[in-house]
Amino acid sequence: MLSSIFTCRHTADNSEDIVVFIIGMRINKRLSIHKWLPVFLSMPGMIRELHTHKSELGFLSAENYFGLRTTAMIQYWQSLDDLLAYSRNENHLKAWRKFNQLTATNDAVGIYHETYIIRKGQYESVYVNMPKYGLGKAAKHMPITIEQQTTKKRLSR
């Protein structure tokens, strides 16, 4: 499915607080596929759940990146409370327990996450000839007006 391209300059509405959560995995030992593949395969089920139950979980959107050794997913959440509630979700806890069992005695795979709480008006974005993406997919996507032409103006709204 191709996403619609929005021509000209667009931005994301920054009138609400947002939580940005970055989570990923690093393959430390490529040949130990039997040790890192189960960790990798635990993520799709959680992602399906997030997309299926977005509104009740407070999940807004996500972007994925795959490198040679490292994956990253940038997630956007309505609030820290929503993110923390999901961290206690049965599916997440099951995957976390499995990860701990699989990695307790080896260093073939690592995971990481970072959490950022961003207050309204403290983030901005610009998208030129892009589909809805990142903050522009997580928040209200809108054309840049004359009053929003610069980063400084978008941040001071």
C-alpha cells in the first residue's frame, strides 16, 4: 500500500504533550541466530496489539528502522501513564520474561530503550513532499501557514 504524498510543507500540531519511546535490539553475535531470533520474533505480536488497540492503549504511531546489527522503533504515545500501563501488559511481560530467560547466560543480543516526555509547544517538525510520517503521523498533520514558516515560530505557537 502506497501512502499519499502531501505536497508542499506540512507540520505536526504541537498543542499536546507527547511521549517518544525508542526501543530496539542489537545483534552482538550474528552467528548465534538461535539466541537472537526468538527475541526478534517476540516484537511483532506486541506491535500488532498496539496497532489493533491504539485508542484504548494511548499508542499513537510508530516508525521502524533496520540496520545490519541494530533495529530501532520510534513509538509515539499520548502519555507516560499509557506507556507505563502497556509495560505492565500481559503480552509485554511475557515477552520480557522470555527475553530474560533467553539472554541470562549469553550476550548474543542486546536490547535498549529511551523515553522522552515532550511538553506541548516544545517540539516541531517539517515535512516536504512526504507521506504522513513520524510526529506528522502521530499528531494532527497540517499544512504550514505563513505564521509557522520558521522553526522558532512553530515552537512558539
